[in-house]
Amino acid sequence: MDITIKGLHFSYNGKPVLEEINLSIQKGEIFAIVGPNGSGKTTLLKNISGVLTPDAGAVYLDMKQIAGLSTREIARYLTAVEQEREVGFDFTVREVVAMGRIPHQGRFARETQKDKQKIREAMELANVTSFANRPIRELSGGEKQRTFLAMALSQEPKVLLLDEPTTHLDINYQIQIMEIVRQQTRTGLTVLMALHDLNLAAQYADRVAILHQRQPLAIGKPEEVLTEGNIKRAFQAEVIVGRNPLTNYLYIMPLAHRLRKGERSEDSTLFMQGKRSDKTPRA
């Protein structure tokens, strides 16, 4: 399912947060939104999901304006995993994941065999099966994040919105979550995610948008958008952008204070050229 955003404006209490946002995200694409704190990444996702209503402009899912869809219709197309989420009651992990099936069920309907299968598959994908019977309130932040991802996947969405999906996760689970997301896009799932980690965006996103001063500063492939100049302008940070010599993935490395004054070391120069320094220990 494609997402189209046309001329979107949004403000809080009269203060503009987003202005003239125009984006087109294609079916099966991973699209990352990056930007400094307060740039409007989460607000944009909430406007797309229908939680917030734009002051102007519109959001379309396959050319259906989301403002004209019911909550239940939206839930059949789209789901979101928020950065911070609380459950009001002490449901088990399995019960939370099962909530993702509600849009596909009639009122007071029992779980079908298909429901049970989708719940089981989602739990296995998110690696939460081992603590399926534990209360959600007893979980760590990372375990909760994976549980809510499993709930989203059990919903069988066509569009998945992720707000900082790797928050609270150690590096192992960060990679696992991103690999799960990439795998799901091969089945046609469209993914739009807000990220702080520029290296994850560079490695996993098909396209990236940098939000800066309420508007996209740049939109395109990671190598086109995540440049030293764009990052300095948006984040006020000096970085080196190069290629990892082992994986060839784009990689962003913040410059230490001494290097910001033009004292770039031999290693940092070689890094920019995608080369390995002779001083670098080899595995």
C-alpha cells in the first residue's frame, strides 16, 4: 500500500510544527524519517496514522484519504508501534499480541485458527514466545518493545509505522528488529519509521527524509541525503560519512572535539575513503 502526503501542515496551540510536507512512500519500501529532537518526526507519524488531524493538507493510503476512513478501517490497513506505550491492565504477553487481531474479528468473536496462527507467527518473529505467559508490566523496556511489534505484526497491516523501534533494545535486538522489518517488506509491507540512529537508517532504509525547521531538508537514497553538509545543517554536528570497509554500508561517525578544528587523523581520512588503516586491528 502506498502512502501519499500532500501539503500537510500541523501546529500545536498555534505554534507551527510541520509545514508543507509532501511525501510519497511506495509499497514495500522502508522509508526513514530522521531529524533532531523536536523536529516533528513523531508528530508526522501521528498525522499519518490519524491520531492527529492536520491543519491543512491530507494523507492518503492508496489514494483513499485517511480522514474519510473509520477507526476500524484504518486498523485494517495500518498499525503503529509507538516509542512509549503503556497497557492499562496486567495482560500477559500473549494477550497483548492477540489484541492485534481485533480489527479482523467480529464483536465478541472467539479466536479462529487463523487468529491463533497469526499470533503464534508474530510472537516467533519478534522472539517473545519464551515469555508469552508473563505479565506485560514485568517486562523490561526492550521486551515490551518486541511485544508491541509482535502485536503490530499479528494485525497483518499493509502499512507499519514505527516510532524509534530500537529504543531500549541492545545491539543484538536492534539488528533483529530491523531484519524482521526488512523481511516483512518483501511480502509487500510498507514501513515508515522515525529514527534517531543515522547508521540504522543508512543501513536499512530504501529512502530517507531529514526533517529540519518544520520541513524536509532532503529526501532520497541514504547516500544522497545523509551527507556531511545535510547532517551539519540539521543536527549542528560535525561528522564523517564514509563506507564501512567490511560491509560497504554507509556509515556516519561523529567527529571528536579535537577533529572539529580541522585536525582530522589519518584513520578518519582513510575511513572517508572506505579504506582500512594499517593501524586498525584485524580480526
